[in-house]
Amino acid sequence: MGEIKVSPDYNWFRGTVPLKKIIVDDDDSKIWSLYDAGPRSIRCPLIFLPPVSGTADVFFRQILALTGWGYRVIALQYPVYWDHLEFCDGFRKLLDHLQLDKVHLFGASLGGFLAQKFAEYTHKSPRVHSLILCNSFSDTSIFNQTWTANSFWLMPAFMLKKIVLGNFSSGPVDPMMADAIDFMVDRLESLGQSELASRLTLNCQNSYVEPHKIRDIPVTIMDVFGQSALSTEAKEEMYKLYPNARRAHLKTGGNFPYLCRSAEVNLYVQIHLLQFHGTKYAAIDPSMVSAEELEVQKGSLGISQEEQ
């Protein structure tokens, strides 16, 4: 149990990439935690937003691999925000603080929904250059919990954890998926009552994405064919909302493919970001491009051959 937590990769990551804490609101209790790795000269990095149960370090495998290729990557953990507008306002202030005009966003589940809401919120003065939406959704009503959204703040932590754990895979899983679930359960245990209650509130509060406001943003939809907390209807809705989106399908990987299928996820991220190479919105150090492109092409060739 807990294989990932004691793995050399995870310990190397924790030992080499510092966790920063930043306050951008008037309220001192609202603290953003983040890992910022890769070349600081990059002004349009890729930012990872976690699911309800996740902390910033659930993306450590993306940070290690992508920074090795010359990308600047930031993984975040949200402060306690109780509505989408408050989150978007706080996130905008964080980007201002980091002096980032535009960014690429990778959002997992709730993180993907918040990424879409932020793109919508800033559509008149765009801050989001592209989106990668992993196992994500566009309408909170799919969870059928909009009626309980206003009472999460009253519930004790153990009850909130039980609600979140109810969405984790309970069927048979392979060893890597089992390790990913163990790690996410461990991360979930590290979250306090207000953190969990606020995230569940954001996840279930009645809200949907308005696609006409963000239709010009390049999108990759990444989802898992196998068992995940997302219904087929929710996935179909995403395809309808973004008819021009690139689709990155993983055969297996459950709810947390970035942990248990990291090589595939990292490759799809690189393929998504390739389209910005050579522009001012590239997330990669220009001197690293040629070697990295060759590897991606080799990898994508391997994936397409596997699918055939």
C-alpha cells in the first residue's frame, strides 16, 4: 500500500521542487499552494488544476517529465472559495501576482470545470490560451446534488470524505490504478473540512459552461474509456460543447490517469502543446524544441500503431 508515496520519483520531486504558498486576497486565510518548475523565462506556462480530492502534488509525474523536456509547469492547490466567481477572481489575482498574462490550463474533473469557468470569466480580456480537460464536465447538474450544495459547509469532514470516496473506483483495477487510488485517498486525508466542503460546493453548485464565450480557445478533451466517475452522457455533452476539440482517449486509467497512465497523459499534453511551438504562447524553452518534437512524433506514432 502507498507505493507512490514512497517511490523514488515522488521523493525526488518533493526534495527538489519547493511548494510555494501565496496569498492574493484581502483575506489572509486564502492561501494558494503551488509547485512552479521549469524555465522562468516562459511567460505562458501550463497550469494544472486538481480534482476535488487532489492536492498540487498529484501532478508530480507531469511536472517531472514535462520540465525535463523544457516546459514550464505549475501545479496548484486552491484556497477555500465558496463560489465560481470568487474562485475566478482569486485565480486572476494569482496570475497577476505571477506576472502571467496568458496560460494553458490542464484541469482534472472539478479542475477542468473551473478552468472552463475561468476562460469564460476572462473572455473579454482573455487569460486562457488553451485548455486540456481530463475526465471533466461542463454542467454540475450531472451529479444530481445541486440541492445539497448549500449544506456541505455544515457537514463534518468524515462525512465529506465518504461522499468523495463514493466516486472512487470500487470494481477490479490493475496494480497501477490501485496505487493511484491509494495515493489519492492519502491526499484526501490531508484536506481539512473547509477545503473539502468548499470544493464539493464548487463541484455541485448549480452552474454550466457557456460555450459561445470560449469557442475560439483550442481544446483537447482527454477521457478514459474504462471505468471512471464520469457518465457517458457527461462525456457526450463535452464532445457536443466542443465539436472542434482534439480528443485524447485512454483505454484504461480510471479517474486518475495522470498518476497511473502518466506516460500516455504526458504524451497527449505534449501533442496538445506542439501547436504553440514557435509562438509567444509556447510553454517550452525554444532551445529544447527540436529534440522534444522528435520524441513526441515517435511516441504518437507508437500510439497510433497500437490503436490499429
